[in-house]
Amino acid sequence: MKDIKLSALDLAIVPQGGNTLTAIERTVKLAQHIEQAGYERLWLAEHHNMPNIASSATSVLIGHVAGKTKTLRIGSGGIMLPNHSPLQIAEQFGTLEALYPNRIDLGLGRAPGTDQITAYALRKNNMRYEYDFAANIAELQQFFYNTDEYAKVRAFPGEGANVPIWILGSSTDSAYLAAELGLPYAFAAHFAPAHLSAAMHIYQNNFKPSEFLDKPYSMACVNAIAADTDEEATHLSTSVYQLFIGIITNNRRPLQPPVDSLDYLWNEPVKAAVEQMTACSFIGSKNTIRKELSSFIQELNLNEVMISGNVFDADARNKSYSLIKEAMEE
């Protein structure tokens, strides 16, 4: 377990009583805390038309957080590449890499990160870009790795930048692509765990060595909350479940304080849907987390685990991340 890298995902979620600035300040404080705790990286995710998520301008926020930390890798989990031109992303992440050398990651997803109406507002007449994901990645790589000084279009900054590209997935499609391209693969099991095992099997068994990797590198993002006791962790986790209830019922609210019971907030169909989405959740004391997470890692042959831990109280959240790190090292 000591050899497994541990990282974090944050969406800069607005807490109850807060605003965009509050959310961003919480993200910065989390980054600074996990940097001291020995985490590998913090990723931020691109979402749109969601009033309680402050990470829509993802590359801007990555730069801000990188500027407030010293050694922690900061990246995207992910940039939804079909929403952008590859040239734009090469320039943005080339700039970030110039500012924060050897600390920037570029995780790429194909989904819009929003609803279809908003996706159209982002992409206009390019709604088929999702199906051109592999071609867009190839174009982006060409901008980063171009060696032809006579190329008609070049990325400045961007050309020659050392920005590792990751393929993100929540189904099996991107697993095949990551394996074919020989790139590291990260699966979004924190909200879409259904195809996790199949996707990891596909990626690891079909991987083709590349100039970037000689063997597969697998990461899964999961929900995890730790506290001194299982009971306290379960109580803190009700904030996460309230977020998912809001997604299922389309009644999205800021991150809510924990509650003593969820019974009055969901009915059986909603509960079943939430439990399906959160099947990859690890909640409990340090001993519980160590036992359950180690089994999960070994079963899937993971190289790294990314933690999404949406605890309402900032101090309790920091403690949760510290306890998870301690659990991994013991």
C-alpha cells in the first residue's frame, strides 16, 4: 500500500452559506493541506451551467491553485476536450507548464460536462466533436510535440511543453483508447462505478507500450471519507449523499451540512439510484479505510487512487484526507 500513490479530486463546490470565492478558497486550502500530507496531485474538473460548482474555467483555476502551492501536481480531471479546440488547450497548458514546470497534468474527457443545451452553447455547430475524441487528442499531441519549424499552425506557448496527458473514462470506450495510445488511464468511479472493473481489465490487457509509458498505469477516483470512528465518518458522509440526491432529483443545492438521517430526504427509488452511483465509496475509521481500500486496490491492480471527499466542515475534511493518507502508509 505504501507504493500506491494517493491524489485528490476537487470541483470547487460552493458550500451552504458560501459563494464562488468561498469555494475557491476551500480548494486552495485543501491543496495546501494535502501537499503537506504527501499527496501526489490535485485535479480540478470542467463542469458548466452548474451554479454550485466553481471549476468551469478549469485552466484558470489550475493556475491559481498551482500558484498557491509548491510541489503538488495540479491538473485537470478533466478538460472536456470536445468543448475546445486542441490548439487552445495546447496554448493554455503550455502556459501553465511554463509557469509551474513539471507540476501540470492534462486529463482529457470526451463528455461535455453539462447538459445538451449547454453543450450546444459551448460547441455550436460542432456537436459531433465527441466522436472525434481520438483525432482531437492526436491534434493536441501534434501541437505539443511538433518539431517542424515550418508548420503553418504552432502552439506558443505549448510546443515542447512537458505536460503528461491522461485519458479519463466513465465507461469502457476510453479504456480501449488509452490502451491503444499507451497513455495513463483514470476512471471516474466516484460517480459512475458500473463499468470500472471491465474498463480496467480492457485497459490493462490491451495496453500497447508507447514513448510515454512502457506498461499500463491505472488510477481510479473514488469517494472516501475518514474520521476517528465509523459512526462519525458515516455522519460526515451525509453531505456527499445529499449532493447525489440533488443530482438524481434535479434539486441541486450547495454542499450541505451533515444530517442525522437521510430518511426524510429520499425515497426508495432515489436511494437505489444514489447507492448505485456511490458504490465505490469508502467511509469509516482509519482501520476501516485501510482494510476496504487495500482490497479494492489489489482487486483492480491499481497504481494510484484519487480521493473525492466532500466534507462540509473544512477542518474535518482536512482531517479526513490526513487519515486516509495515514491508512495507506500503515
